[in-house]
Amino acid sequence: MDEKPPTQSFGLWIPVVFLIIGLFIGLQFNLSIPEPYARYTAVGILAALDAVIGAIRAELNKSYDNRVFVSGFITNIVLASGLTFLGDRLGVDLSIAALVAFGVRLFNNVAIIRRHFIQSL
């Protein structure tokens, strides 16, 4: 007998709530990022946003898992920052590779989410 583990639909709200809290805090304080860290911040934010949008897509596909989300979130940020750091050391702008890769994934996931909502109407 194949029993499926219970789904954790409440788990998706964790990243969404913290995204809203982070946006609220970010808009309330006037923070400026020093120029040497601006590229690291940009790729980190894009990698984190890719993970959150991917989590929303997974929830719509009924395949969301908190462990996958958290590990993907951390791995994306470390990989993007690591590419940027390596590029800085080599004198090559490798952050562009991370921006393109995460940008393409982000647009793809948003398109899939959009199609899901259009088909449900």
C-alpha cells in the first residue's frame, strides 16, 4: 500500500511572510549598500527571489517541500555570490552568468505561474 506523506501547505506561507516582512523593513529604513558589495547584493537578491518564485511554482504543482526550498535558497545565494567572488578575483564579470541564469529561471517560473492562474479561470 503506497501512502503519501501529508502535504505541508502551510509551509509555503513561511517564505512569503518573510518576503513581505523583509520588503516592509527594507522600505522603512534608508540603507545604502557600499559600492564594492552592490553586485554581491544584487545577485544574492535575485537568487533569493528565484527560490521564492520557484517555491510558489512548486506549491501550485503540489510538490512543495520546505527542505528543498531552504536548501535551494541557501545554495542559490552561495553559488551566485561565489561566482561573483571568483569573477572578481579573475578580473572577469562572472556575476553576469548568475544574473542571466537566475533571470531566465525567474521569468520561466513566473510564466508557468501565470499560465496556471489563467487556466484555472
